[in-house]
Amino acid sequence: MTRSVETTSSEDSELSLPAPKERRRLREAAELTHDEVAAAVGVTAATVRSWESGRTDPRGRKRELYTQFLARLSARPQDGGPAGAPGEAKTARAAEEPAADPPVPDRPTPDGPTSDGPTSDAPTSDAPTSDARTEPERLPAEPPARVPVPGPAEAFDGLYALAARDLTRQAYLLTGRRALALEAVEKAFVQAWDRWPEVATDPDPVGWVRAIAYEYALSPWHRFRRAHRHLDKPPAEPADRILLDALLSLSPANRRTVLLYDGVGLDLPDTAAETEATTPTAGHRLVHAHADLADRIPELADVPLEKQSALLRDLFTALRPPVDLEPRPAAVVRGGGERRTRLWTRATLSLTAMIAVSTSYTLMTAPTRYEPPLAPGESVSGVPPLAGPQQLTERGKQLHDKLRADPQAGPARIAPRIE
């Protein structure tokens, strides 16, 4: 079953970009550097140079952000004048600033110098004069309104609401397992909350979380877990089933490269950087992956190479998973990470206390001086057997008992006993 993909004219108009020379002219007219444009769009300075030279074009979300940024730059000179040389932007901004108040001359005093002509009585200081210039009263400036700055929790919730659902869908396309996709995204956001100062200052926080989620989802250790050994039920549509099976048949590296380049819309240098590979390596992976997908997907086999990326992106967008991929609320994920951190902290403190107690007990009971060990016993040979009286016979025992019972000395020994 084949499915035709239609593109609307509104999408083309929204994603239309000026020519490369016009992009460079707008940046120079606004007196912006490549680094400033890269920080505003969320890419590297080398990528901006590549866009302005015409070697590559932005794709996906980066294309929309870059188009909106250039639209704001093109609309900025309308307030200050026509766009021209780079120095005219500063001139236009200086013209918009209010001019300083003209200096007020000093008020003449009665004792001041006079001209050579006829003099007249000088007015006193109490009488008002028409020539005196009074300085206008200045109203106190109103303090600027304070805009509430969102805290870390609000910023994290905003990032989660922006990217969690899309990342879950991408993780499902990588693994074909709903539970593993949700688990990977939650693990990535929990790690982002634990290292929030680093993520908040990152030029591309969504890419930071996406890299962690992809690494966890494609980990080979999940094959040993019973819950993730088998795939979920396939999609209902035959075209979606063919697409998902073809994508899962690729190697993990090629699968990730195709999803980043064709699904997310990153350009080749950014795709190579996120997959920790060189740009030629990422290009070779992409070519081999497109060839393998074309052998399995009938719709892709009849499309030229230059249009396969656009068709794959439309197919990824139109795929309907047979399971619910709704992630849990941001507060639950953030709270779970905090509870896990508290548990690990308590376990670490308990282990440290146990080590300290055992060390103290060892120091108290250990000997303070050297005690040589006792030599083990050894058998001695060549000793003669014990010599002594032999064992008494029955007759000898009777005589022995009789001698003990009779008196040992004295005349009573030989005196007759009357019985």
C-alpha cells in the first residue's frame, strides 16, 4: 500500500529563506557576528558560515528559527531608515534616542556688568521679570516594571513541555518499544534536572537532552532485560509497519544518523557532531542507510536521491504508533529525580557513617605493640618411650588396697588383732 505525500504552499512560504548573499548582508547590516547569530539560532558559528556561503541550507526546526531571525533583521531597518552599510544601524539607533535638553543660560544678577548705554534700575530679586528663563519642572521617572524571572523549576517544565513528546516519538522510532522510549526520555530529563545549571546555559538544551535519550535507548544492555526483549505490536497501517520494520533493520549508528538528519532535520555537520563521528563518516552512514531503506520501502525506491530526505521526513511525521506515547507530567519526573537523589544521598551518608564507626572500632581494639605469633606445634621423633611401673594386675590391686587400709607403722602393725 502506497501513500502520497502532499506539501502545502503555506509551509513553503513559512520556510522560504533569502539568498545566501542576502543572509550575509542582513547580518552585517545589523552588525552581528557569526557567534551571535549561532547563539540566537542554536547552532555553531561554522554552520552559520556554511549557510551564508551557500554550501548547506538549514533544515527542520533550525530552518524555521533561522528564517524568523532573518525576518526580524530585515524588519529592523524600517524603523531607522533603509538598510545600508553596517555603520548605519548605529546611526539609526542614535537618531531614535531623545536629544539632550538645551543648556539654560545663567540668570543675570543686579551686581553684574552693564553696557555703556544708559542704565536703568535693576529689578530686585523678589520681582518677577519677563526675560528670566525658568527651568521646567522634571517629573520623577517611573521605575521600570519588574518582569518576574522564571525559576529553575518553571524553566525545566517549559523545556519538558516543548520537547518531551517529540523525543518520546523519536525514541520509539529508534527502539520500537513504548516502555523503553518513555524510560529513555525520563532518564534523560532526570539527568538534565540534576545538572540543570549546565543544561540551562547550553546553546541547544533540547539537543543536550536528545543525546542522552538516544544513548540510553540504543544501549545494547537492554537486550538482557526481559521487559525489552520483544517489540511492541506493529502499527495498524501496512505502510507504517513497513517503515518501522525497515528502520529497525538498520544498525544503531545508521538508524540514529537517519533519524537526526531526515527526521529531526539537522544538517550533516551537526548530525556528525551529535553522533560523535566525522562529517564524511556521517555522510557514508546516511548513503548506506538510504540504500537499505530504498530496498525495503516501495515509496522510496522510485524517488531520486536528492528527494529521499524530504520523503523520509514526511513518512516519519505521518507514522502513527499503535501505542500511547504520552509522557508523564514534568512535576512527576522532576519529583522522581529529586527523590532518587535524596535516596542516594542518604545511602552515601549511611555508608560513610558505617565506615567511620568500623574504623573507630578497629583503632580502639587494635594492639599498640608488636606481638609475635605463636609457633605451631611440631612432632618430635627419637624420644624413648616412657619407663615406669607397669599396670597393676587384679592381685596387685588387692594388695595395694590392703596396704592402704592397714596402719603404716607402730606396734599395732605386728600386734595380733582380735576379731
